[in-house]
Amino acid sequence: MSAGAGENAGAGAVVRQVRLAADYDCHPVWVRGSDGVNDNVAPGELPVDQRLAEDLERWGDAYDATLNRDDPMASGFPDPREEAAFAERGAELARELARQLGVAWRVTYYDPRLAEDVPYGPSSRPGEAAGG
């Protein structure tokens, strides 16, 4: 667990921000640091259970498997249904991530179906589009 990751939100506490987003050769989790920079972190560094951390890693690995290193422009899911299932699984993981992290964290998920970040957690309805 990273320093400060398990801090509880109290009166006046700063809410931590985490973004779930698949990217090649990266962990799928990005935490905004106090410097405003998003740091790529291993899911196991977050205050979540081991099963969720492993599920997040597997989800990121599934995206990595779509990378065509010989022809990166040809990368991606070969079937739109596989891509849709991947995106839906990401939304499920974002809901669980928000549940486990609680109110001390603001969780967003980059949903490739919408091409935008979607908020998850106590202040938003799961699956509701950002700003919606």
C-alpha cells in the first residue's frame, strides 16, 4: 500500500483521485498526486482487497494482449463484441473500486464506448456519464 493510500476522509480531508483507464504496457490505475500529476500505480498499492487488485491487473493484461507490436496501428480488439465486453468489465471494476475505496476517493473510469471519463462513487450514480 502506498503512503497515505489508506487515509480516512475526515472533516476538511482532501479527496484522493483515482482513474481506471487501460493503456498499453501500464497498470490500469492512475492516482493523482499532490503535485497534480497522475501516477501509474499497481492496483495492489491501493487499499483494496487482493481479489480486486488481481481482477484489475487481469483487465489491464487483456488490453495489453490487443497490442500488435509489429504494427501498432493495427492494435485493438478484433471483434466489436469483445471490445464491448471489455468496456463493460471496466465499468464493473470501476463500481467495485469506488465501493472499496469509499468516500475518501473520487473514482473515474475512461469508458472507451463513450470516449470520456465517467465518475463512480457516492456522489454519482454508477454508470452515469460524466456531467450527466
